Amino acid sequence: MSSIGQSMYDFATELFPINRSITGEGVRQTLKMCSDRIAGDDGITFEIKNVASGTQVFDWNVPKEWKINAAYIEDEAGNHIVDMAVSNLHVMGYSTPIDEWVDLEELKQHIFTLPDQPDIVPYVTSYYKERYGFCMSQNQLDSLKPGKYHMYIDSELFEGNLTYAELVLPGESDEEIFFSTYDCHPSMANNEVSGPVLMCELIKYVKTIKNRHYTYRFIIIPETIGSITYIATDNHLQHMKQHIVAGFNLSCVGDDRDYSIVHSKYADTLADRVLINVLKTHTEGKYSDYSFLKRGSDERQYNSAGVDLPVVCFCRSKFGEYPEYHTSADDMTLVSPEGFQGAYDVVTQVVDALENNKTFVMTVPCEPQLGKRGLFPTVSKKGSYDAVMAMMYFMTYADGRNDLIGISEITGVPVKELIDIAHKLHENGLVEVK
């Protein structure tokens, strides 16, 4: 196992305990840790930006900021039945304050469970209607005895900010590759911390690419309201529509059960093509392919009518498709160094493919003599031709009609192999970029 996967898992372990929501200190703490992780010797890191509560963003308004200090339920003997100090999923996100003793029947009106998964605690929020609540397992709820219970939540909603992080790494071109992920969930491993962890490692990789062709735009935002806010402010929409050629939403990328793509609206963008190409090679065709009708994360905002950006979603196990999703069972045992490594390998291969996705043209008619250039065995025998078949395929379709991904789609030769072939032929003057 590469040390990269283990390092990513270790960073996820650090981020996991933080109580995050769509606003607040948990978000800022997470973004600060991500900024520190990618800064390196060059000091290039995220710019942290704030958008004030109440700001109108298309049909929405940025909500109030939420701060919570404590939340628990105690019985008459002083025992804490649930406590967010034990698990921050025990309190409903954005709960308003409460300090009241109630009987069991009243208490149950404010408890959320998963009857079909009776051993685990659900993740529940109420961002846009003020209420309070607690979460516990169905089995725990069933075990409660009649009596008085103290509901206590020390929280406040106030005029504050929605906070997000942005980093743009310039390239030779003003055409952009876009990566987005979110940081608005409390302690869930695959559904939450895996995205920022992968993005940080990807940024470190992109920084190492010399003579980058593309400009790269990375953002970490609260899901839904964050993407809407980002698109709506600072002239981002006009800029993104003019410059983004491929975009990727990163979600649930830490487990090792599956690889998944959620396509763009019409499944016809460069982002669709390159991610499918890489997944086919990386997984030997064993991945899950979802249409845009199965969308659920921020890809739905980027593909919405009037925005129409070429963005797909990349997951390991897709959100909503694995049983631990949005529950306390989405913990650090669900993700692994191997899972993180696999996701990292895919996104870095995507970047490599895009950086090298040129349209090539052969400089000589007919097949060139490869042997005199050391590119073909000079002794002809059974099997000798097989070793250079991929190169022969490449030369056949390097006719100015196909980009590198297109040649890979036609021939079945992985893009990463075609990159090496293109470089060798270019070094020998046999191919040029159209």
C-alpha cells in the first residue's frame, strides 16, 4: 500500500471528530486544516471567503450561522441518555435552544431514529425551518422507560457567514478543470471527510505538474447552499461558463467497495469521457455507472438549467447506495487507506489524461519504419509484433480526427499507455499536435 493512501486515511482521522454544519466554526476549523495541509514550501493554499447571512443567491438566501456548545438528554437520575459530546450525530443539525423537562411521550416527538436499521443513529438536519431534535438508535428509544427527561441544547442562530475555500492554480491556458467537494456534515467518514482529504492530495499532485496546460479551480463548500452561493456570487457563473471544460464533484471517495460515476445531464462532456475511460481501465470494467437522474450532490447545481456546466460526480460507493450512508455507521471503519489510494489513483489519472489529451497527426504517410528508430524489433518472429501493437493502433488513428481519449475509446488501449506512445513518437518526429 502506498504511503499516500495511509497519509490520507490519517488526515481523515483528524478531521472526523469535528462538528460541522453548513456554517460555523466546524467548517472554519476544517478549512484551516485543509489549508495547512496543502500549503507546503510554496505557501500556495486556499483563500478562505465569507458570504454574509441573508445574502440573496438566486432563489435562496444564505442562512444564519449556527453555533452549538452542548446537547444532551438526561433522565431523572442524572444519566445522559444521549450526548453530542459522545457523538455529534445525537443532535439534529441546526437545532434551536431548549432546556425543558418532559415526559417520555413528549420526548419521543423530538427523537429521530431509523426503524429499519435499529442499531444505528441517523444523521438529521433542519436548516431552513427552526426546530430542535435529537437522534438515537431505535433500539435505544425502545428501551427508554416512562418518566421525566431533560432536553438540553445550548445553541444559537445569528447573523454570521457562510464560509468556503477556493484555490486557483494557473496553467498555460485559461481553460479550466474544476474540482468541487463539501465540508458540511458532522462525523461521517465516507460521506464527509473523504472529499476534502482527496481534494487536498490532488492539489498537491497538480502542483507538481510542470508546464501545466490547464488552469485548475478547486473549491470546498457546504453542500447545496454552498454551490448555489458560489455560482451566484463574484461573477463566478459567467467565468465558469466561459472557461470550464471539465468538472468533477468529489463525494464519498474513501471506501473500497466500488467506483462510481454520476454523469452530467446529457452524459456527453469531456468530463464524462475521461472519467469513464479511466474507470474502465482502473477497475477492469467493474464500476457503477449512474445517469444524471440518480444525481444527489452538488453536480445537480452545476448541471442545473441556466448553469449547464460540464460536471460529473466521482464516488467510490455512491451516496445513498450504501447502507451506512447518513448514519453513525459511516465511521472510520468504513473507509480505508486502500479506498483512499484507489480514489487518488483515479483522479490523478484523470488529470494526466486531460493534460495530455491532444489531437495528434502523423508526419509521414504509410507506416513509418520503426525499427531504425529503435521502436520495433528488428528480428521478425512470432509474437514480436504484439509488443508494439498499441503503437500501431495509435499511428492508425493519429489522423487529426481523434484526441487521445478518442483513440483510447476506439482501440481499447489505456490513455496512460497512449501518453507514453505519443511521447516516443513525438521525440522521433513521427507525430505532431494538430
